[in-house]
Amino acid sequence: MLGQTVLALFFTENAMMNALLATTYISVIPNLLLYFVPPNIKLTTLNTLVHFAIGSLLGDVFIHLLPHAFSKHQHDHHDQNNEHKHILVGISTFAGLFIFYASDKIMRSMYGNKSHSHSHKDQKEKKGHEKIIQASTYLNLLADFTHNLTDGIAMAASFYASPAVGATTTIAVFFHEIPHEVSDYAILIKSGFSKKRAMMAQFTTAIGAYIGTLIGIFIEETAIQFLDHHHRGLLGTDMTWGDLTIPITAGGFIYIATVGVMPELLGHHHSKLQALKELTAMILGIGLMAIISWKEPHHH
């Protein structure tokens, strides 16, 4: 009952408070762990960690977020109404994926292909390229800030959905943050940041997560009030804008894992044993999410 234990130990009964607590955990703990990480961490170790993170992130999408989004409001026996709600969930999931793709594409067109928010490449310094490396480093921090912003919105949406969905999303984001922070930290060190300055830079991007959480709380609170006053939701269904946050988050997570990280991991040619380690780590990530979900009491 890992999810319930996490809930009891680290969270309260209040959704707003829980969202802020979760953001603190996913922002502070991975950053503190950086202190113990060697800046020259082996690429094989990092890749294994990243596979575990992808597994837990996609596990959260397909085992928690999307099932929750599709099953919410299912007490309604009006078939067409349910059908319309499912279409809205589907469109929102695509919207999440599209928003991430569009923002990535725009950033690449503005700054070139030098950096990506989930770049796990072993970026090597070459003489005469210091300025490009500096630009890509700051772009990486900006992308990190934006990514933390979306994580924050996800935190709020998941806790307003249910305490169980909140706890599992916190666990998934937490496991995803560790390799992400480590790889970004390694990039900063390689581009000439001191250990202390690199850690401070990573803490600065954590502000994005808090801003995102506050935006998420605002969306959820206004959605609750809107439904109380109007008794009608979007396009004749009983769904509010707040209900769309979960599938939009799911779409964003799908983009991060599949488009953002997987192609790069496919590009690394390692031994059969390393490939097996990475695939096992990915299955463990999904397995962890499945076990938590299976044992959770689901509240709708």
C-alpha cells in the first residue's frame, strides 16, 4: 500500500495544501541529492535511471491519469453525454502533446537545435564554442523552468482529482525529476559552472514549479465555483475546464517521455547487457505505478 503510506506520511486532507507540499518534495529533494552526485556520472548509469523515469512517467499516464479522466462523471447514464466527455478527454490529451511539441519547435527555431529540456547528451566542450555552450546552457535552464511549471500544474490537478491520483503523480514526477536534474546538473558543470552555482541555478528553476502549482490551484478553485453557480459544464457535459487539466498533463507527459527522451536513448549504442538493464528499469518503473494503482482505493 505504498500510495496510501505516502499519503498518510507526507500529505494532509486539503487538496490545495497537498499540491504545495508535493511541489516542495519534488523541487527540494532531487536538488539536495545533487550534492552527492559526481558531476562526471557514467552515461550508462544515467541512461538506466532515465529508463526507470520514463517507465514511471508513462505508467502514471496510462494507469492513473487517463483512466481517471475517462472514468470521472461515469455515474451519468446518458450515453451521448458520456461519448462527448470521452471526445473532450481525447482532444485535451492531444492538446497537451501539441502544446509541448509546439513550444519545443518554437524554442528550437529561435535558438537552434543546440538544446532541449530533456537533453541527456554527453555535451563535450570544444574550443571556440564557449558562447554556443553558454547560450544552450541558459536555454536549458529556461526549458527546465517551463517544464517545472507544467509539473506544478500537474501536481495541483492530480490532488484536486483525488488524493490517490495526487500521491501517484507525485511519485512519478519525483522519479522523473532525479535523472532530469542530474543530467542538467552535469551539463551546467561541463559548461563551466561551479558545483555551488550549478545547484543554485537548479533551485532557481524550481520557482517554476511553484508558479505552476498556484496556476493549477487557481484553475481548479475557479472550476469548482463555476460548476456550483452554473450547474452546467463544457459543451453541455458536466465537465469543467479544471477536468481537462489531467488529460492535458497526460498528453504533455507522453511528449516528454516518447518524443523528448526516447529518440536520444535509442541513439546510444551499448552492450546487450546494458540494453537489458535499461529495459528492465523501464518495466520496473511501469510496474511500480501498476502496483500502487492496483492497491489504491479509488475515489471518484
